[in-house]
Amino acid sequence: MNDALPVVRLRNAWRSSHPWIFQKLVEKPNPRPKPGAIVDVLNVDGEWIGRGFYNGHSRIAVRILEIDPDVTVDAAWFARKIAAAVALRREVLRLDEVGDAWRVVHSEGDGLSGLVVDRYADLLVIELFSAGMFRHREWIMDALRAQFPGCRFHVSADEHVQKQESFDFHGTSTTEPALITEHGIRFRADPAGAHKTGFFADQRDNREWLSRQVAGKRVLDLCCNTGGFAVYSAVRGAEEVVGVDIDADVIELAKGNARLNNVRPRFVQADIFPWLRDAANAGDQYDVVILDPAKMTRDREQVIPALKKYLDMNKLALGVVKPGGLLATFSCTGLVSEEQFLDMLRRAAYFSNRTVQVLKVSGAGPDHPFMAHAQESRYLKAVFCRVLD
């Protein structure tokens, strides 16, 4: 054990392997370490149980990083963990053969709670979800430079995270976009000018699978964001592609992504609710409909309202699918379980008087792993269906 580290003791016995320990289980240390400090954690009986980040201001008071008392959590530790995460992507998953856009670090799924890193060619986008990762971000960047020589960085932390974790960070204000390729299709990733990281690599395999079903067909991409599914569909030979999103800025980015690939989907800035009602009233139908809305909630108290929103939009989406056509519907709300999402789809089909045959249930790509003992890193639900009548 490293005796130089502050010590945090638990109020009650801890028998879990989960890396999170909540505030109510932790005795307040005196003096209190700064948010994000590395501490040793002792069980109620004085037994050493782990080493990790402490944050007395956060609901998650301790994030366990290391369970071997002989291993120090320092810059070299971060270098080893990030090297292992990169090796998984390059040597096991062989993602460099697919493209140059993939998730490098997926928080608890890679043993680095509170850190997400995405790669877009030479640009690495770092998202900080904990005070500990914020406090030690220079170690993180040094470890990433060793794996990606000459890389650029875009570093950010959502405002709600900064409030929950009690740190203040303005992040990178201006970053030049990166041009990336996946499955031979080109996109511009613009973390400074678009939502989140500027491009959602988690849907890479879902985009590829669905695009193999669209040749010669009419495709509707709802909540199209920067045009991922729409551009894939156009490149793969869809007869007609329409993308709809309420955000004018992402529509412009989607049009730019189409130009990069010399295809011409039609992009429409609109709220999908009235747009779908008008399309259904006009009898407009599509062979393939994609529905990929943004995260609905981060609040457990709002899961039921979120499911109601999913129900409403899926009912409307089903109303414009041709008999025998495909519906690809997604949820990136981590608090909504796969079971809840499938039950919502069952109800949407019932209320729409449509018969839905589920072909495939999927999630994020394998560069978004999750641990069996910490499934919070699993968030994306992807359901591919035929609408039979």
C-alpha cells in the first residue's frame, strides 16, 4: 500500500466488485482530499479494498481504479491502461482495417471510470466525466500521445458533469474538423461545431449492416444528425434518401458529408412529429425507416416520460413504413433498458396496428465494451425489424 495517499474509510461492509462507491457509504475523511484526488480505500474493518478517485462533492464518492495494493496509480499506470485499450482496438478488433474513427477508451468498460476518448483520424476527442480524470488530464494526454504520435486534442466536459463533479473547465473552444473514413465512406467530424464529439462512431457497424439492405429502395433517416445513415444509404445505392433533423447546423454538416461522397440525399430541417404526421396523411411510405433520436434523459425519475416519447415517435415512424419494409429504431438513453425498449416497440406496434418482426437486436460497436460487473457503460439499443403488414 502507498502510505503517502490519503485514506478513505467505508461506513459499511463492501462486497461488490463495482468500481463505484456512493457517498452514503463513505465516511467523510478529515482533512478532506480535493475532488479527484487519488486515495486508498479501506473497508469498515480496516481491510484495504482498492485505490481510486475520491470526490466528496459527488454522488459517486469513490471510483475504484486499482484492486492490487502493490500497484501505484500514477502516470505510468495511465500509460499502461490506455495502451491496453488501444491494443484491444488495433490487435484484437483490427479496427484500423475498417477505418480511422473509433472509440479509444470507454470509461468503466476499459477500467478508466469517468473517461471517454474517441479517435477521428489525427484528432482525439477527450470527454471528462469525473473530477479525477479532469485533475489528471495531462497524464491522459501524455499516454495518448505515446499511442498516437502527432495527434491533436479536443477536450470537453458537459456542464451537468462539471456541476455534479464540482470542477470548472472551459474545454477546447476551437478545433479544426477531421476527415475520417469508415467502411470506405468519408465524413467530417467536427467536435467544436456539432453535438457531442461531432460524429457517432458507436453506430459504425449498425450503419454498415443496414446499408446492405437498401439498394434500390426509398430510405427515410429520422433524427439524421450529421447524416450517417443517410449518406451510407445513398452510397450503397438507395433509390431515394430523405434525412430529417430539427437542428439546422447539423443539417448543413450532413449536406457536407453527402458532398464528400458525391451523393445527394435530400435533407430537411423539421420537427419529426409534425413532419411524420403530414407524411402519413399524404400516404407517403418508405422501404426503410431509421429512427435514431438523441438521449432522452439522465434522470431516473424521467425514465417513464422518456419511454412515452419513444412510444410516440415510434408509432409515427411505423406509420410511414411500407408493408414488408424495414424499421431500424435506436435508443442511446442508458437508463432505458433493452427490455423496456423492446416492450415500448411492442406497444408502438400494437397501437399502430402493425405487425413487427424483430430481425436483429444490437448495440454499440465492440470498441464500446462494458464489464459484466459494471453495465452502466452499455447504453445503445439497436433494433432492426420488418413491418409485415
